[in-house]
Amino acid sequence: MAELNGNLLVAQSGGPTCVINASVAGVITEAGRHECIENIYGGLNGILGILNEEIVDLGDEKRSAVEGLKHTPAAALGTCRYKINFQKKPEQAAKDMDRLFEVFNAHNIRYFFYAGGNDSQDTAHKIHLEAVKRGYDMRVLGVPKTIDNDLPCTDHCPGYGSVVKYNCATVTEVGLDVGSMATDDGSCCIIEVMGRAAGWIAAGTVLAKQGNPANPPHIILLPEIPFDEDAFLARVKETVAAQKYCIVVCGEGLKDKQGEEIGADKTRLDAFGHAVLAGASEKLKEIVQGRLNLKTRTVLLGYAQRAAAHLASQTDSDEAFACGGAAVRAAVEGKSGFMPKIVRLSTNPYRWTIELEDLANIANVEHFIPRDWVSEDGFLPNEKFVEYAAPLIVGEVKVPYINGLPHYVTLDKSKVDKLLPPRA
Amino acid sequence: MAELNGNLLVAQSGGPTCVINASVAGVITEAGRHECIENIYGGLNGILGILNEEIVDLGDEKRSAVEGLKHTPAAALGTCRYKINFQKKPEQAAKDMDRLFEVFNAHNIRYFFYAGGNDSQDTAHKIHLEAVKRGYDMRVLGVPKTIDNDLPCTDHCPGYGSVVKYNCATVTEVGLDVGSMATDDGSCCIIEVMGRAAGWIAAGTVLAKQGNPANPPHIILLPEIPFDEDAFLARVKETVAAQKYCIVVCGEGLKDKQGEEIGADKTRLDAFGHAVLAGASEKLKEIVQGRLNLKTRTVLLGYAQRAAAHLASQTDSDEAFACGGAAVRAAVEGKSGFMPKIVRLSTNPYRWTIELEDLANIANVEHFIPRDWVSEDGFLPNEKFVEYAAPLIVGEVKVPYINGLPHYVTLDKSKVDKLLPPRA
């Protein structure tokens, strides 16, 4: 493979995580080791910013800032949910593609890295195919990122271990609180976590049990398993009789037997046309209070769970960083149209490596929890799940504190001069 | 003052905090230094457990467990919201008092410590007065505890610094997340925090700004300041125009101009007869989405915020521990009917000491944020507040981790034999 000289562009897409910046740090750090890569650029707000030629020079960033990206949550370059949709908006999509390649060409972008989840891998795949079609010599790699853990082919996704670690700590702490308040009346607390279609995040909180059935969470409701109200209430009652309290974790996308999301607000759709979810936990609270007359409170972690870098998993951060680096190495070696994936070599001790997966196998495919990783009654992930998830939350990312608060970095983002007329 | 020989009983009451166990550790540690204190007992679930003669021998606990209480959230001895109410239930109250003193007498309790907030200090005060009236020689001290920071006379309350530290970290992290997702449409996130009457907790999140007006939170809605919908929406709009996103923190007890809680569910009352609150943030979300057509999400931290010991303030933990110790020293010196209070000696550098306050001045008095500590428009605490609150979140409690999760202690709670017939 001939050496390809030119500039590198990295961008972030979709919902942020605690460690998507670690992947960018991995890209920057590895890129600095290859002479064929001339400038290291960042695209602001994913392809939306690239369409507007909003490019910054990451080579200008301080070394300490790049290092700090490893513990800084959210998307330091900004992100977007913009999608190039050839099915629904073919004209706009064709226009966008033309514009993207104008921008790539104007800035001699020969290495393009896009960190994101399912939709973003689809975008990366389309850009790769388009580059081939146009004969534009550019190596395109996706970098995996999603708290949802729903990308196929990879053992798990960077971002997942950290959200699970934080949510488990929260379940443990809330459990101690509710348990210590539980007098004879009993009480229930419902903790709603993210997870629209796949229940990986909710399932992950089973690790908070630390192998003790009496520990919270006592019930985990997954979007994959239709909600059975009577069975659920029976289990809550049973738990309160035994423990005096009950901690329930529910995925936001919990569905009834008809497949309707129990907390969906169908009046609003997001940019990808999915129903906006709000309130699975509030709905469950109504049910528990109404039918069991049991004091019930809710916790809605929302964005906090995917941004809680103060309690990120070191394993997760290391893997995210490694994925960024591996993407650059693969590109320099001539690969395009791939995504680095995490391959588990052994669970105990936990060992992993990184291999490449064809983006065609990743884009738009969702990966769900195998049914046999969940108890027959559907209320708790079983030992198979625990064995899988346990290593992913190990290790604590060290975050510096200033004035009692975690100190995160912001990039200088020195702008690269625009070379094109504004986007039409 | 003659030396008083006998047993010590400590109990916890009201909503837990991250550091109420640190106060118990302070009591146990100090009590071990005084020969006049024979056994160190704990009452389970506050006075409710004491009425049932549920007493454990804290002298039997491992040294490491007592040490671990300093970083363990919730109430290790259990807590309750039970109140001896002479106004509303005079017969029950008289019966309860008789029973309490039967228990004290049966177990030769001569030192009684009750850790809690306003209602609990009232209970401690009543027990002190009753002991005097009955001529039962016992020293009763309240130990301050409340995330709400609404006890009078003390500079601040143990528990407050930790909830503020965690909430500030959450605001910072959610702000980075929402900010990084904000494209031209803008977006808003409303973070609901505890605080029924006093807005100390909501106000504390102003520290997340770290002196930078552009940083979140951009608006803080306090229960003390009547909600002005139009002014609020104008401020949200202004903020989104400038920053592309807006982070709002609201106290759960936010009230409209008629004094009605905007999120109150008036169909339910808690044990003290207060309306159960749910959904100030959901209400605000409806308003922002409905009137500004702005994408809005909510975070409801609920119990998580007062139990998040993984991010507790070392200053807070030290002060809580010191209050427990000071209560014991005062009792041994012959004092009864007092509560240790924190007295600030200087702010910069932050120095504090502990003095005693008469429980008569504390019981049932609520302390609110001075109006001149909040900006004229009511949307942000000002420099006076920042100067006050900043030292309280400094320092990070070191929590041990096992398998990637914070490791908290549970007490053995070896039961003391019951000496009385069951409570009638």
C-alpha cells in the first residue's frame, strides 16, 4: 500500500459519553507518530460542522489538553445527530455528499475518523463508499462509541463500562439510603436509566448486587422484555416483604405487551424520527403507588449518567483511547471502511485486543441482550451477563479537582481558515 | 459537675446524608475515650426502634467498620420520620415518652445523642426537657444533620457540602454534554434538586459556574422566590441565544406567585403532613417546550444526590465527625439540651470551630437564604452566597473500590437483649 500524505480529520457524532474524548485523544496521539499525516484537524459538531467547513487545528492544542481529554466527558469537538439520508431525503443527501467532498478536497483530508454509534457508523460507511466511488483517495474509519452498547461485532462499546459503573454506584447508594429509611411501611424507588431499544445499560446495574441477592437492584426492567404489570407488582410486594424496600431499575424504552413504550410521549419525535421518551419511571411510580399503596420515589439520571466522568471506568477509558489509536494505525496501513472492535481474549483475567470490522457489518445493525443472559422471569440478568459485564467497570479514572470540583479540559479550537464559499 | 456513669445511646433520624454516619463515627470514637461511658449503644431506626427496644452494641463493631462509617452514605443504624407530637396526638405522645424513659432506664442510658434535622432536634429537645422534668439524670444532645442546610444558628449543616459538591459536578458534566450537543436549534436541560422550603441546595449549584458567567447553571430557581414564568422564559431564550443551550437548576419546592408548589401532587402527604412533591422539572419542561418550542430534557437526582458518598466533601465529612465528637465531650462535661454548631472563624482561608447552641433555639426553626445573597432578578445567587458556600465542597473523601464499585461498610449490629415487655 502506497503511503498516503495529507491531513487528518476527526469528528464526533451522536450522544456523547464519558470516554468519546479519550478516543479523540487516541487519534491525536497516534496521528502524531506518523509523518504521512500532515495536519491533525477536528470537525466541529460532526458532519454538520464539516458541511459548514468548521474545522479546527488539533495540532495547536496543548499536550496537557490532549491528555485531559482522557478524563473529560461530552464531545470536546461538539457533536450532532445530523444524518445523510438517501432514503428519505435523496436530494439533500446527494447535495450533502458533494459538499463534504468539496470540504475534504479543499483541506486535503486523506484520513477521516468518525466516532459514534449506529447511525454514525452508517455515515462513516457511506462516506467510505462515496470516496471509493469518486476515486478520492481517503481512508475512512469509524470509531466505536455508545453508552447503549448496541453495536454488533464488537464485544462491547466504549462508553458502556463507564455508564454502568456510575449507574451501579448510584443504585448502591440509593439502595443504602432507601433501605435505611425503610420502616414497617416499606418503600420503593424506581431508577430510570437510558436505553431506548436495547437494555444493556439497565442490565448492567445488576453488578451492583455484587453477587448478593438481597442487594439492590431487586428488579431490572429491560426494553427487550414486554412489561407484565401483575408479575412486576407481585415481585415488588415480595421484595418489600423480605427486605422492607425495593429498588427497581428500568430502561427508558420499557414496552408493554403490545410493544408500546410505557413512557413514550408520542407527540414529539427526535431528528432520527424516534419517539421522544419521558417518564417510564413516573408511569411505574403511578402503578406501584396506585395498586400497592407503597411510598414510591423516582430517580431520573438522564444525561448525568453518560457524562459522569468523575466516576468513569479506567478500563473503558483505556479501550476508548486504544480504539482511536487503532483506527489511525489501520488507516496508515491503507485500510478504509472499517471500525476497530474490541475482542475479548479472556474474562478471568480480563484481556482484550482490537481487531477491525467491516463497516458494512456494523452500520444500522442493533445488538440486543441474548435472552438466555436474563432470568426466565425476565426480572434480572443472570450469571452469563454478570461474567460478561463485570470486567468493564473495573478501575477508576483519576480526575483532577480544583476548588472541590472535577476539572475538565476545554480545547482552544483554533479555527482553520475557510477555503470555500458558504454551504448553499 | 459530678461524673455520670452509664451507657450511651446514639440514633439517627430523618432523611439520610452522605455524612450522617461520620457523625456517628465521631460519637463512637470520642465515647471510647471516656471511662464514665460504659457501653456504646445504637438505636435502630431512630426513636421508632428505641420505642421497640431495638438496640445494638456499637462497642462490638470492628474498628474498620467504625472507620468506614466516615465514607458510608445513608443511615447505618436506620432512620425514621416518626415524631412525638404533643400537639396533634397528645395521648400517643405521652405514651411514647413514658416508653422511651422505660427503655432508657432499663438500659441505664445516661447519654443520648440524636442526629437529625429540624424535626429531630425538636425531638431531642423534648426528650431533654422530659428528662429534667422526670429527674432522670441523662444528657441529651442533638447532632446536626441535613442536606437542606436549614437549621438556624449553625453556619451550615453537615450533609450540605456533600450534596452541593455532587450536584455541582453533575451540573458541570450535564452542561458539557448538553453544550456539546447544542447545534443551531439549541436545547435546554432542567435539573431538579432537593429542597422543599429552603433553596440552599439549588443555590449551591452556582459554584459550578466557577466564576464564569457563561458556565452552567444559567438559571437557578429557588423555592423562596416566586416563579415568574415570563421572566424565566425570557431568560432561557436569552441564554440559548448566547450559549446555544441553557441549564436550569430548580429546587423541588419551587412555588408560583400564589405560593402553590408548581410540582406538588396534593393527593399525597408524607408522615409529617407535607404535600409529596413530584415533578417541578417536568412542569418546567412542559412550559419551555410548549412556549419556546425548545428541545428540553430533565434530570431528577432524587435520593441519589444525598447518598452520593463517592463524591462527598472531605470538609463536610470532617465537620460531621467533629460534631459527633463535640456532642460527646459536651455531654461528659455535664451539658444537656444542646446541639454542636459550626462557627466560621474565617472564610479565606476557611477555618471553623464548634460551639454549643441551646436546642430551644434550633427546634422547628427554618433558616432561609438571605434575599440579598441572590441577584435582584432572583435567577442566581450572588458573590455573597458564593463566598459562603465555596469552602464547604473542598476536598474529596477517599472511598475504597472493590471490583470497580465504591465499597461501603455495613455494621454487624449485634443486638442488645431486650429487658422489657413489647411496646403496648
